[in-house]
Amino acid sequence: MGTFGKQILAAWHAKELLRGLLRLTFKHAHTRPDREAVSAARHRFNAHIADHAHLPELVTLAETVDQWWDGIEAYVTTGITNAASEGNNRVVKLEARQAYGFRNRANQRLRSRCATTRRARGCLTPHQVGQPRITPQRLVIELFVQAPAKIRSRVIKVRSAGISQRRDSH
């Protein structure tokens, strides 16, 4: 194996050691990890990096892991992340780009809330079978039932007149 192959192999081993560390979470291991297992996995990762300190990419990776270790350790021990808030931030930024900026703060807040709560509101997409859908006919019926009696009587007169006119025209 050539020099570049050895470097790629060392990087791959570092990646696998880091993945092994992240696999200690309850989500993957189905048991709560103990501190000894987490520190042993981190030690294996750091020992591998120390053995390959001549590779600047691995040194940078080790420095990044050290900078973010508090968050990584919190994730490994609790399984809690800030992924949902990061996802909402991404959606809000996407909305801002698609809107070419907002005219005022109220509009920005409204569109951001609308974009980030679609799942909670039960976004009516075709693939969501079983979600209640309101057809145009059903909407007219519901609006008609909610309308005051005076308006309903006018609508009934107009509809019955239209039906009798159609019968007469045939």
C-alpha cells in the first residue's frame, strides 16, 4: 500500500473510532453508556490520532472533537441533541431566501411560524393517507351550516329557483 493509501486508511480508522464513540448512545446500544466506556472510546480515538499526528486533517479533527467535547459527551450520555432547533433555523433561513427578504418583522414572524409548524399542523400532502381532508363540497356545506338563518333561506330560494329554471329549460 502506498503513502496515500496509508493516510486514507488512518483517516478511515479515525472515522470508525469516532463512530464507535457515537454508537455508545442509548439509541444505538439500547443501554445507558457508563462513563468508563465513553472515556475508553475517547482514549482510543485520541491514541489513534496521536499515532498519526503527521496528518494535519486528523489533528484538526481531534482539535474539533476536543472543542465540542462537552456537547458530544452530553449527546452520548443523554441522547438529546439540538437537531430540531437547527432544523427549524434552516427552514426559517430557507423561507427568508425564498421570500427575497421580508417587508416587516410581523410578516417574517408569521411566515417563519407557518413554515416551522407545518408538521405539527398536519400538513395536507397527498402521501399522508388517513389525514382528514376537506373537499370543496364539504367546505361549502360547513359554511352553509354555520351561516345565519337569513342567509341560508336566501341560498335555498336561489338554489330552488335555479333548479326549477333548469327543469323548465329541458
